[in-house]
Amino acid sequence: MRYKSIRSFKVMDLVREAQKYNDTVHFEIGQPDLEPSPKVKEALLRAVEHANYGYTETLGILPLRQKIAQHYKREYGVTVEPQHILVTPGTSNAFLIAYLLTLNSGDTLAISDPSYPCYR
């Protein structure tokens, strides 16, 4: 079967191994090492209390995309329409979307070696 040829995500193998040691400093997966601000925690609790945790629209929630557009206007003087902003839960998804939008069937994509294992 095809799934037997899928290799493990090496970074997660490293994380599992690192859990054996108390003094490990992690630089491998980009996990946040700071707690969310109290405002973020409060907003999360409110969302759960009001059962507001369903799927979002494909591009990401509109108020967030509007805030991002305002940020680009304020900080860089660049006008970006919210409908041209796509919010993803990480760069792996963003790269997959970029590849799907720009590559055609049969195109070649060069990836360095070593590279981030998910990009394979």
C-alpha cells in the first residue's frame, strides 16, 4: 500500500526523543515558548463558552483579514484588500497553497536537501 512508503516526520521523532531529557532546549518546530496574553486566553474562553469554535471560512475570518489589511496600510503604506489575504495555521499549509496556485501538472519544484521534512 502507498502509505507504507510515507516516512515519519523527523522533527516529531526528535521531539519524542527530547522528552526523555529535562534540560532540552527546543529549536526544531517553531512551537511558541511564551504563554498567550491574558486577552487571548479570555477570548478563547469566551469562544468556548459561546460554542464559537466551528470551522472558519476558507480564507480565514473576515475581521482578522481586515485587521491584517489595516496593519499593512498603517505600517507599510500598502493597500491590500481583505479578499486578497489568506490566513493559514502555519507555513506548511501556506506553501502547499502557494504550490497549488502557481504550479501546473508536470512542473518541477526544486527543494534543497536538507530541507524541512514536510516540504517533501
